[in-house]
Amino acid sequence: MGFSNDFLWGGATAANQIEGAYLDDGKGLSTADVMTNGSHESGRRVTYTMPDGIRHSNLVFPYTAIPDEAVIECFDDEYYPSHTAINFYYNYKRDIALLAEMGFNCFRISINWTRIFPNGDDEVPNERGLEFYDKVFDECSKYDIEPIVTISHYETPLTLVNKYGGWVDRRCVDFYVRYCETIFKRYKDKVKYWLTFNEINIMKKHPVFAGVIADDAQRQAQAIHHEFIASALAVKLGHEINPAFQIGMMTAYPAVYALTCNPADQLKLMKEDQNRHFFSDVQCRGAYPNYKLKEYNRLGIELNKEPDDDEILKEGVVDFIGFSYYNSEVVTADKSKLNTESHNMYTTVLNPYLNNSDWGSPLDPTGLRIVLNALYERYNLPLFIVENGLGALDTVDEDGSINDDYRIDYLSSHLEAMKNAIDEDGVDLIGYTSWGCIDLVSAGTGEMRKRYGYIYVDKQDEGSGTLERKKKKSFYWYQKVIRTNGEDLSNN
Ligand code: BG6
């Protein structure tokens, strides 16, 4: 019992958080490239110029809309962590060799759209960008590592945002589909697992990540609709190009609890559940759920749809569900219970039963078992945990070792919860890629000190460091976990 013999064990990354080389070999700028560094206290910002020539920057979270007429761009006196990241672009061979040494049989990466289509709306793809991912996939194949590829992981071409307003404009669907066709055809014998959009449901919280600058409900709903159509068309097209492709959705899926059994709190939870499932309902069931149609109606939101959109959604349902799980959240109808003091971006209501990570994320392995069951019961589709992990401060001891027992504790408790969901509850879980298997730039804060990896990278928040890689204690622990197919989770 336990994990199946063909269980996919690995780790997850995103191009903009590891590659660096942000303009090399013809790459264009993406939305990730205009985000400054930040910290837990002062968030990342997006930089832009207004027509009067005045520079501005807006926080990514909480977000205030960037005006349509702004030109989003980089400034020389700001630090943008994606520009160099951990230099995976030039170090991929050594990095993949380390992952192979841990025993990975899969590796989640994303293709940076702007390496393939530097502006997003180009007619012809950039051959040098395509060659880079050929080399990466060939290197994986050398070690029998299955690539799990995110097509768009917070890397919308900046030109699409500056020139078209991002996903609010229907033309982005065509550009995305052209991009998909190019990579599906090119890598059809090298990649089997695809994810259409990373955490597609983050649009409301982090519009810029999703390639949208509008923050009003009407335009956001329209942008979401376009991403749904783009994803569905990609699924259809992918299956035509290679029927063996497994094309999944990817949703951020924390566990959510009501603070009390007060029916008002339970109703709040029900509403939150609807919000949490809206994206997966559309992508797994192929139609808008009634609760959302009613909500749009109430808010006066009118979607601009083309005649065959409903058909496209129906025909483009996904093959599996990829999701990220880091923590749980609590909701309540009682405003006096909101934790307004906190800078915590994960939850506004404290859970008295849980401890928090260094970055305020509640640690909750049982929540993972609960969400595995919730998703499987709702959709009956194979599940893939494509992100999970602990962002923590690591210290390098004098002898060079990094004893990250806290990370091992976090991961082993979550793996135990997965085992229970498989063994006791019968959930169909096909794989696990822990987030940031090698230290990388934090998406939320732009920091390096928020480390998730089994492999330490000598790079600091402000960009200094030798980029040397070091194996942490968790490296050897995960190696053993994979070797025993998840049987031995102990920390020794
Ligand atoms: C997910 C994203 O939301 O969380 C990743 O898909 C991100 O890109 C990860 O890095 C962890 O968040 P953070 O803010 O700690 O990097």
C-alpha cells in the first residue's frame, strides 16, 4: 500500500524564479521582470512610467490598479531579482544532476513564454529560446526525469500588458494558443505532463502575476474568461497533437475552516468554498457554475463571450488537477475577529490550534489530507500536488552544513497526510513536487532568504553571493524518501 510504484517524486520551480539571463538569447521582458525585490514587511513593487514622464511603483500585494496608460518597465536603479535569479540558465546541467542524485523521477519547471515569443504577439518563435528547453528536457531524459511543464507561471510577456492591457484583451487567447502550438509540437516527444496556468485562481489577489493590471470586477471577470478559453483551447489542441499528453489545471488550494459553528461563519465558509472552487469547477466540469453566474448578475458583470465559448469550455476539460498546498486559512463573519495588525498575506483570522512559519503561514498537514479528499470527491480526477513546502531561514554552520530539521518535519508530516489520504481514503494521487527544490527567488517577496530547497544556493536578497550549491540535511532525507517510495519518512 502507500504510494504507487509509478508515483512521480520530484520538486517544482518556475522559470522566472530560477533562470536569470533575463534578456539573453533573444528573451523579452515578462511581468515577473518588472517586479522589484521586497521583504516580509515591505512588499514587492511593479515599476512604471506615466505619460507625463513621472515614475511610479505599486505594491504587488495588496494591489492597487496600474493605470491603463502607464508603461510598465525596468529602471536602472531598482533591483529585480528575476534578472539573475539563481542562474539556472547557465547552470542547468549541474542542477539537474543534483536533482537526479536525490532520485527525482520528475521535475516541474515552466517555460518562459518570453523566451519563445519575446513580445507575446510575435509571428515567429525565437529559435534560441526553443533550443534552451530542448537542452533542459534532454538533460532530464538522460536521468529518466519526467518534465512537468507549466506553460504560464506568472510570466506573461510584458508587451501584452503594455500594448493590450493583458488578458482583458481577447487577442491574448490567440497569442497563448500560438505559443502552446509551438511548444506542443516542438516538445511532443519530450514532455507528457503540462499545466496550463500556474495558480489560475490568484487573479483577484495578485492580478499582475496573472498578467492583468485592471482591478475592477468587470475587467477581471473578462480576463478570467479569456484564460479559461485559452486553457480549454490548449487542452484540445494538445490532445490533437499528442493524444498521450496529460494536460492539467493548477490551482492554489489551501484548506479553509470556519472559525466557529455559528451558522453565519458556516455560510461564510460556504461562500469561500464557492470562490475556491470556481476555477476548478469551470476547468474540470466545463461550464460556469450557477453560483458564479448569479454573482456576476448581481454585480452587473456581463461577460463578452463568443458564440462557441461554451462549447470550447466543455471540450477543453483537463485530464488532472495540479494544486499547491502550503497552509490552511480561517474565515468568520465576525469582523472583530479579523487580525488587522498582521502583515500576513495568508490569513486574516488566526487559528489558535496551529503554529505559523517564519513568514506567518499556518502549518497544517491535516489540512492537506482534507483538501485531497475535497478535490477528489468533487471531481474524481487524478490529483498531483505540484507545490508544497516550507519557506524558512536557513543558516550555514561553520562546517558548511545546513541542518534544516524544521523543513524535514514539515515535509514528512505532509507526506504522512498524503499517505493517509491514499491508504485510508482512497484518493488517486499521482505525484508530488515540493516547491523550490533548489533555493530560488520568492514570488511573494522577491527574497532569497525565504528558502524552500533541499539544495542551498549562496545568493542573498540584494543579489550578492557566489551562487555555489550546497546539499542541505533535507537533501539526504528526501533521497531516502524517494528510494523507499515514501515508506521511510523518518529524520535519521
Ligand atoms: C506559489 C507560486 O504561490 O507559491 C510560486 O506558484 C511561489 O511561484 C510559491 O514561489 C511560494 O510563495 P513565495 O511567495 O514564498 O515564493
